[in-house]
Amino acid sequence: MPVPALPRSVPSRAASAVTVAVAAGALVLSAVPAHATATPAQIATSKSTGVTYLKSLQAADGSYVTGGGLSNEWAFSALAAAGTAAADVTPGGDPTKNARLVYRNQLAAAGWPGASPVATDYQRGTLNAYAAGIDPARVGPGRNLIADLVAYWQTAEPGYYGPSANFNGTVFGLLALGGAKTQSGTKRVPQALLDASVTAVRANQHTDGGWNYSKAAGDPTELGKGSDIDMTGAAMASLCVGGVPNTDAAVVAAKNFLKGKLLSSGAFNAMWGANTDSNGWAVSGLNACGINPQGTDFTSGTGKTPVDFLIAQQFKPGGGFKYVSTDTVPSAYASVDGLRAVAGAGFTATPPAPVAAGEPAWAATSAFTAGTAARLALVVDNGTATPKVCAVTLTPTGGTVTLGDVLDAAATATPSGCVTSVTPSTGAGTITAINGTANSGPSTWKVVLDGGTAAAATRATTVHVGDTVSLRYGS
């Protein structure tokens, strides 16, 4: 792929680029599935056998993350969508090596994700930790994936995460922050923050209704270029996860773009030809927006739908999915994308409760560890401008910290400028001004922790490990 740091990598496409380029025409005319619109029974069978195949990808040590190169950790989103908890996936039935425990330990390691991390590393980790039943903000005392992600907020281009030229980083940032909810099922970041990225995604929508991996905003030439099936699925999903209804003009245009690319087989005419990954991403986009991928708009003249095509790509009885129809062996990545889509999910899924005895619904650290550096996500919204957002690093002296501690540490946050002044600057009293905006009449500074109830902001407010701290000015 020409785009670096893609959150979900597609090695089959990269490895087969030459073959696909030569055979694109043949792939468009690939074999028509043997059955019409997929039935609930066929979908149930697809899910069951798909889970069996994904379980076979687990390494002997319990891992889905291989050492070096591309890995299979996106399997957690597909497993969750199909109703299987990561904590119940074990090699040889060994519960001490269950997939959730092993993945959590990998994410919590000081050396993860490597020497030169990028925004999409943390977006991938957030989406998959959530699907695995790991609270992404509470992976461990020193690992808060939400804070790690917001550290890539682009102050000069609000709404973007990571270099704006790599637009997919902004799409997956919105997917992660909007989709990886709290343990109680609420959005952990304020809507104003999501809205900033929604605006950025809208600005990058091409004139044909779709999107591509690179930035197009403000460039008529780029906006006029043909869009990519995969990225259209991801971008429309990000809008809907970010709070945009499926009746919105941008979502409708994306739906119409995909509709116009539907082939008689139920596949989409992607830039790499008809393939499972592209269909999976497109269907996941429709799923995230509550648009039926087997509805009238997505049923071809021969009665085939994108879900039909995906199920036809699945080996029976093995459960793995082909990348292209001519493949004779399954692809791990195509199997993840295909199963997640057939199971009705977007780009992550709410984790099912484990059935294994003693396994909690969520794996999460419950307190700071004194002396261990930790990060918190901080959002400051004065009500009149785009919110400021940053990752605050502090070293707690106990199991909790105070809002005053967080604001003091924000002086050296990433990115800088999130908090420039606070009144009072010491003590435990009510906060009367932040960044020069002072309480006035009914308009005051309030604090919301993890999307909870707003309360008067005081320096003494208790903040727990993993809390997303949102400060909002208003009545």
C-alpha cells in the first residue's frame, strides 16, 4: 500500500499488487455466489466457522500479535462482533494464556509499540483493546491508550490526529475516540472534540461521495479524484460513530458512491479488484451507519448483496476467507475483515462477557501506582472555540490525583498550549478561570470525568486512573 501506518494492514493486497493489477478485469467478473441474499442461518454459520478459523491463528503463547511485521490483533474486533470474548480464546485450553491477558500485557509493556510510534499505533490498540474487553484508558498504571492517542492532536489543524497528509489517521482517531466507549457504555470524550474531527472528515470528502487515504481538503484536484472503497467505508463509519445521523448529506453521498460501485456478484469494484477486504470495509461502514448492506440499495440485478459475496469467499467448512475468489488458501486479514462485516460490526465491537469462570467483564487497572508515571487525556472547552486537547503526564503519589495536579502537569503536556493559566494556581478551591476565561454569572467552569455528570470544577476534585478529564465553560 502507498500509505504508511495504516491502522489495519492489508498484506494480501500489497503482496498481490502486481497480480491484481494484471487481473483486475477478471476479478471484476469473478464467480457469482451460488446463493441469493444471505439468510440468518447462513450468517450464523459464517460467524461460527469464522470464529473457529480465527481461533486457529492464536500462537502457542496466546498471542495474536506476532514479533515484527504485520499481526492478527484485529481478530479481536471480529471475534467480539461474532460473540466470542477474547478472554475465552486460549491455546490448548490454557486459561493462563488467554488472548485478552496476553494482549493486555503486550500493550502495557514499556517498549510497545516500538521506538518510532505513530498515531495509528494507538488507534489500532484502542479499537482492539476495547473489543478484547480491555479498558483502553486503563490498560495498566502506565498505559492509557486514549491519552496516548490525543497526544497526536494537531493544534495547527484542529480535528486531525497525526500528520494531516495521512488522512486515515484522523479517520481512525475519530473511530477510536467515538467507538471505544467506557465500561458503562458512554462516550468518554466530549462531543465537541468529536465534532472537530467530523468537520475534518467532511472537508476531505471527494466530489464522487467517497474518500481516499490521503488528505484532499482544500485541494480541488484531489477532491475531484476517484475515491477508494475501503477508505469510504472507514470514513463514513467515523462520521456515524462521531454522532452524524445516516440521513446526513455526507453519509448519503457515501452510500450512493458505494451503491454505484456494486457489481452483479455483490462485490464492490475496488481499486484492487473485487476482494474480501474492500467488501469488508465497505460493509463495516454501512453497518456502523445503520444502513442495511442487504437492503434494496445493495442488492444487485442478479439478487446478490455484499454479504453474499463475503460468505461466498469463505472456505467451507474451514471458516477462513479468501482475499480474492481465485485464492486456494485463506487469508488471515481477509478473514478478520470478512467476519467482522458479516457479523454486523463497524470497526470495533462491544466485547461480550467472558464465559470462563472468574474472568471479569473488563480487564482494567483500578488505581494509579505511586511513583509510576501515568498519562491522562485532558480536554479544555471554553465554549467559543475548538477545544484544546492534550495528554498530561504526571507521577502520582497515591492511588488517585486531584484536578489541581492534572492542571499543574498540563504546563508540559503534549501538545503544548492546552492549559496556559489557572486561577487559583494553588490550594483546593473552586477553579474560577482557565486560559483567561473567568467565571461570570451563571457561566462557570465544570468538570466531567469519562463522560459522566458535570460538576463544579475544583482543584480538589478527585481524578482516577484512566479518567478522561473534560473541562467545559458555560451555564
